[in-house]
Amino acid sequence: MPGTVWKFGYGSNMSPDFLRTKKALNPLAFERTVLTGWRLSFPHGKGIEFVEPSFATLRYDPDGAVHGVSTLFSEADARKLDQQEGSYDIEVIPVTLYADNGESAEVLDVEGTLSALSPPLSLSAASDRLLAAGEQVG
């Protein structure tokens, strides 16, 4: 759709309600998706001490897969999300929709670490709840 951008979410950005209420964005559509060749990573020092000690990012892993939600935004809302997220680089990477028709989505990557060798850490409680609720999307 012209004038729109798909964004792959793998944390709080998997929730359309969160995007509407907390980020003041207007998701146009959302699809459950899989990003193959990557895995979640939680690098030390990339969070808020005592609140969320580490934020999720992606790490290249040819055998990995990250399940998330791709959300369709207007170009204006996509750029607004980019500004809100701030410290991420943006990559356009093919994703697979659960519905089985391929698409590409912009992926947020903390400080350009998509292929960095940051060690994985345990999933935060907040991200764990969002992943569990992901089946309700789509």
C-alpha cells in the first residue's frame, strides 16, 4: 500500500493496544510474523536500571527465528515510532507472515547490533507476557 510501512515488533511493540494508547500511533493492520535467521538478545547495559535492566534487540543466528507482530503504519506514524525508539538502527529484512505470504518489514535494532556478538540474556517479564499474548493478535 503506497505511503505505508510495515514494522516488525518483538517487545512491547507487538501489542496494537500499546501502540495506540502508550505511543499515540494508529496501526492500520497487523500480522503475526516470523523473522528467520535472527534471535532475541538482551545485552547488558541497554536498559533502565531497576526497571527494565535490558531491552530486546536482535542478533544474527542462521538457525534462529523470532516470532513477533508486523504492524502496518502510515509513513508519518512509522517515522514517529522511529523517533520514539531513538537508539535503534533500521534494517529492512524479509519476514514470513503466519498467513504464509511473504513481506518485508522494518526492524528496529539497538545501536546497530543486529550482527553483534552480544550475549543473550533471559527474557524480561514484560516481554514474556507480550509473547504469551501474541496469539491474540491477527
